[in-house]
Amino acid sequence: MRQSFAQSMTDILGEDTRHVLLLGDIGVFGFSKAASNFPGRVLNIGILEQSMVGVGAGLALSGHIPTMHTIAPFVVERAFEQIKIDFGYQDLPGNIVSVGGSVDYAALGCTHHCPGDISLLSTIPGIQILTPGTGHEFSSLLRQTASNDSLTYIRISESSNAISSETTFGRGSLIKTGTRACIVCFGPTRDATMAAAAGLDVSVLYFTSVQPFDFEIVAQNVSSGKILLVEPWYQYSVVGNIIQALPGRPLEILSVGFAKKFRTKYGKASEHLCDAGLDTIGIRKAIVDLIDA
Amino acid sequence: MTPEERMRSLKARILDCASSASEGHVPSALSILDILWVEYAFVMSEQSEKGLAVDRFILSKGHASLGIYAVLEALGIIPTHWLDTFGSFDSPLGGHPDRLKVPGIEASTGSLGHGLPVGVGLALGNRLAGDNSRVVVLIGDGEANEGTTWESAAIATHHELSKLILICDFNHSGDRALSMGSIEQKFRAFGWTTAIIDGHNHEEIYGALTVERQSEPLAIIANTIKGNGIPSMENNPAWHHAFPSRDQLSQLKEELR
């Protein structure tokens, strides 16, 4: 997904001179050629995330489209007020591309974990939040949204699904039909979710857009009222979208995701996913528990 | 109208609005009023008349919004009746300025420490676009506590933003918490050209805002008095976010100078 970002962003910089890339001293090598080809429009702005976002807003005020890139906890949590005020409140366009969401930097510890980005950013009116599951999906979503009039957050994940979907911004897709429960999965959890749901009478919906959310596809494909969210971030971050999609319906909603606690162990991301029940075994257990309840 | 009469008129207007709305940071507005008037009524007006690129002005200390509203009204940039509605539910004019509602407002501000980074980005973007406009950002000395001030100062120097001007309204409101000492020396240490002026002297303000420069950004440290022009309000922290009652309004207007 990182390579897809470097390639697609470089292409966009070449096609549209309004685009400016601000790097928080991250990913610099991948954009070294772009920096030579597009002088002044690829800036390693320094390790000052809150000011990087403010500078991005100023670029937007001058008619440019900034893309800001660094590690998720720093660009989202440290710079949250700048994202909210400088972009959200001022209704300015731009893109934030993060790496290191949730526990992608597992061994670096809690300072570098960020399972709260999705729920935190969701509080900003008008923001677009995208969580592609493959490099191809990342490029597609970036191309669909990079030049629109909104602020867009796109999460680069270290893990990718094996197969890409044709991804339409703002739309979900039905990737398995069934009747006893509906499984709603996001971004890089698609493969594990499909493996977990194999042979079970459940439907699976796949999303790469958290905001805007495809309420319609949820309304059309939840028959039993039993819903399992597979969220590669804090549990229940998107539960409000599901409830909003199904007004007045009796629902039984569970979420597999990271519990709201500091994950003080290190290791690999895959170990944390397993520990949180976000691996195939954990997701299958959650599905079986839900349909047997 | 003489300059002195003009300034008294603007101050009276600010007092009336704050009293009527029970809202506004009057002493902060009076602290920067001379700077705002010189920038909008002289520097920007002259640029416009000569067909030059006009400054993009960011009021980073947005709580002093009454000051900029009064100036915009006096220059006919916003309609007169707007200020009569200041702070009310449907008014375009709030306690902090909203760029999407008010002509002449470049950035929506309120949370301190946002204006300078945005100004740096605007200056970078203008240069990329071949736009010769200067970017002028007004902050307070208390606001200079914010780390973004110094992060942005470093970025501006690194990128040689010669068309960026920072004005620091040095009214010492930050002294009670975290005094910054010499803000002028700090900006100089960051590689900026600096100037120290009397922020209530129109000639000094005009001179500092029109000086020719080379590659460095410019920091103008404007020594000011919070509540300037109303003796009982000057440097009196009780008035920071207080609004004159009807009785107080008459008294304060009598004091106006």
C-alpha cells in the first residue's frame, strides 16, 4: 500500500499542479524523484505535525490541494485541533494519508499505536474517512477523492487482502450472501472475515469508506438483525453508522476490534490482531457465538 | 474626520457593540485597533489603488474580532447593520471571525496558535502560484506561548518567506502566566528580520509595514496597551472578557481619548 501511495501520489502531482505534498519527515525516500520533478510541491516540512496541518490549510487557502503524510498518532491525535478547525471548520480541501494506524507499529509501543483515529476523526463534520484493503484499492480511492472539495483521511495499512475489489468511493459491497447474520468488515480485514465466514449461512458486507457510509447497502442486506462488525481499530467505532442505517429495527450488534485499553505488549501486529480476536479464528468464533445466541 | 476622531469613533462603536451584545473582548480589540486601521485603511487601500497585490491579513488572535469588525464597517467592507447584530444567533459576526461569513476575513480563528502556520502555508502557496500578495499575521504575546508559533517561525525561515509579516501585539497580557521575555530577540534568533514599534503610533506602524525587505520573513513587535484609550480599562485584567453595562458605557465613553 505504501508503494501504491508513492506511485499514485506522484502521478497526481504530475497531472495537476494544484497538488502539494507535505511530508512529516516520513516516506521521504519514496518521493525523492517526485521532489526533483515537482520543485516546491513536495516538501519535507519537518517533525511538527500540528504546524504541518496548519501549513496545509494555508496552502488550501491559496488554491492548492495539500496532502499531508506521516504516522497516524501524530497527524491525527496531536494535530486533531488543526484538522478540526483549519480544515473542517474552514471547509478547506485536502488529504491526510497516514501510516501506522492501530497496531501496525506494534513493537514500538503505545506511543506509536493509533486504534482511535477512525472514531476521533468521525467527529469532524464533512470529513471523508477511507480504509482501503489493498494497494490497488488505495490508489483507486486516492484518485477518486484527492481533488474533490473535501478533507479526506486515508489509512495505509501494513496488511493487505490478497484480492482487490473494484472500489467505489462511498459505497460498500456485498461479497457473500446468507441469512442468519450480517458481517460488516472494513479494509484489511476482508480476507480473514471471508475465511472465517466460509461455510456459514451469513452475509458479508465489505467497506472501504467509513465516511461517507453506504447506509443503503446495510439496510438492504440485514435480514436477521444480527450484525457483527469486524473493525481493525477500536471496537464499536462505526456502530452509529449501522444504527443509523436501520432505524427502528431490533438489532443485536457485536464488534470484533481492539478493546479500549492501552496495548502495552510489543511483538508483531499479527499477534495483536490475534489477541484482539481479529484473526480468522477469532472472527469465526464471534460469528458462531452470534448466530447461536 | 481627524485620525484621532476616527480612532475615538471606532472605540466608541466597539464599546456600544460589546455592551449591547454582552459579548466581546474589548481591551484586546483596543490593543490592536491602530494596527488594524493602518493596515486596512492605508496599506491595503494604497495597494489596491495602485493595482498592486493586496495583503492577505490573518487575525490570529480572533477574540479581538470587534476591532476588525469595526474597521471593516468603517471602510464599507461589511454593512453597518451587521455590527448591530454582533454575537446574536443569526449574526455573521461572532466573538471570533468566520472567513466563510465575513468579507475581509482570510481565516477563521479563535483557538490560539493557528494563524501563523496557516499564514506560512498561504505564503508558500502564493509563491507557488506566482501571487505577489504579502501575508500579514497578527498574534498576541500570550499567543506566542503556543509551540506552533516557533515551529512556523522555523518553517518560514527555512523556506525564505520574504512576503510573510508577523505582527506581535505585545500588550503584556501573557506576563501573568508565562512571560516570553524578548519576543523580538527570539524571532531574530529564528532568522527573521525584526522591528520594534509603538503599536499605537500610525506613522511607525505604516513605516514598519511598508519597509523593503530581502529574503527573510519580518516580525514586527508592536508595543501596545491593552484597553488603549480608556484609562480605567487600560491594563486592567478585570475587563478582559467583560462587557460594559449601560451606566459603565457612558462613563467609559467619557474617558475615551
